[in-house]
Amino acid sequence: MAGNGRLAGRVAVVTGGGKGIGAVYAERLAREGAAVAAVDVDGAAAEAHAAKLQAEGGQALGLHVDVTDLASVEAMVRRVVERFGRLDILVNNAGLYTVLLPKRPFYEIEPKDWDRTLAVNVKGLFLCARAAFPHLKESGHGRIINISSGTVFAGTPGFLHYVSSKGAVVAFTRALAREVGQYNITVNALAPGLTASATAREVQTQAEFEAPLQLRTIKRVQVPDDIVGALVFLASDEAEFITGQTIVIDGGLNMH
Ligand SMILES: NC(=O)c1ccc[n+]([C@@H]2O[C@H](COP(=O)([O-])OP(=O)(O)OC[C@H]3O[C@@H](n4cnc5c(N)ncnc54)[C@H](O)[C@@H]3O)[C@@H](O)[C@H]2O)c1
């Protein structure tokens, strides 16, 4: 799997990399030659996924990490650098995702659910970027790729905490990009539409996945593989002059 891909010699961390779309990101980065740490609050899933990537010939490490916990995030970066010697790419994918957050009017959202959503989906990115920064700076071609959501551009109702958190990811991406450009670190975001990830498939029906097709330009259900091309591109040298951007990947549903 590893060897002479576009990301050979690079080291990546994928948060939420144990399952769902994050697992697909980790797999694709490993195929492109990067050594990958799949880190997840579901430590067993992270370890199992890393073992699978290793069995396929990749260089991988699975770690239990809670991105909302400073000590856990700092330990993650230490372990990755101890194991692989460097850190070049941070994929901030871990998130509390809409299918796990019941749809409800904003005035029925419990403040504790609001706080938890913002803690994972926003503070988690901050803590990971903060801990990774010294190594990304040293890398000379550091990359931070944050996962936002098409719901920000659609203003999807029923998930005000989620949509607000993913809107913050766009702002975070822009402001952080301005601060770290001087170190040749790029910061970009991907905003996927409703994607049939393994996790989403467990809780959503085929009809729900097909609902966006009426408004989508490309008339099929979105799958994780639709997102990985942009991820690898942004992680690669080809994207060294692209920063502060959010790429919407939703088959042409939202155009802005
Ligand atoms: N599936 C979609 O339709 C869709 C669309 C747009 C954006 N997204 C975003 O893509 C990302 C992945 O979504 P998914 O569909 O694969 O969902 P998912 O629930 O399968 O993936 C989220 C991962 O993050 C992990 N995680 C949750 N809290 C964590 C924490 N505190 N610390 C570390 N890891 C934690 C989970 O264990 C899980 O593995 C999320 O950020 C989600 O908001 C998903």
C-alpha cells in the first residue's frame, strides 16, 4: 500500500478515523503513501482500522483519543511523533454528526447537547491544531483539513447546534489560515453533503439518502469516496498555494 504515492514520507493524523468517513480518509491517505494515525474516541475501532491498514501494507497507528480533552490530544501528538518521527497532515474529521443528534426545533435543544456538539465539532479542532502546530511548522508543508458540512450553506433546519458548529469550522479555517501561512501551513475545509457513510447507513433509510437528489445536480447518493479525491489533493504538494478555502462536495446541491 505505502511506497511511492503522492504522500510518501508524510505523516497524517485523522481524527474520528476509526469508522465512518474518517476511516475511508485514513485508508486513502495510507494508499497514497502517508503513515497514518487513525485516532478516535472509539479506541477499539481506531486500533482495528489501523491493524487493517497495516495488514494491507500501510503504515498505521490506532489510538484512543478524545478531541475535547487537552491532555488526550497532546498525548496523541506525542505518540504519533514518537512512532513516525514527524507530523505533516492533520485531518480534523471527528464530529458529533447530525444522524446521532435527533432533529428538533432549536428551542428544544438541551443546552448540554449544544455544549457537547460545540466541544467536539469546534473546540476539538482548536485543541488538535494547537497541539499539532509545532510539528506542522517543522514539516515545511503542513496541512490542516477541517471537515465542515453542506448544511452550513443550505441552512438546514432542525440541527441548530450542528449547523452552527460546522459554520464555525468555516470561520476557524479562514482565521487560522491567516495565522499560519507564514510557516507554509495551509488550512482548508471540506463541506460534504449528506453522505452514506457506514455509520449513517446504520441509522438512515435509503429514502433519506435519496431526498437531496431532487435538488442535487448529479443525481445519485453521495458516498465517502466522493470526498477523498479533494482530501488527498489538499494534502498534497499540488495544493501548496490553496489556503483558507472551503470546498463544497455535494454533487452540485449548493453553489456559492
Ligand atoms: N455523513 C454525512 O452525511 C456528513 C456530511 C457532512 C459532514 N459530515 C462530517 O463528517 C465527519 C464524519 O462523519 P461520519 O458520517 O463518518 O460520522 P461518524 O459518526 O461515523 O464519524 C465521526 C467519528 O468521530 C468520532 N468521534 C466522536 N466524538 C469524538 C471525540 N470526542 N474524540 C474523538 N473522536 C470522536 C466517532 O467515534 C466517529 O468515529 C463528521 O465531522 C461529520 O459531521 C458528515
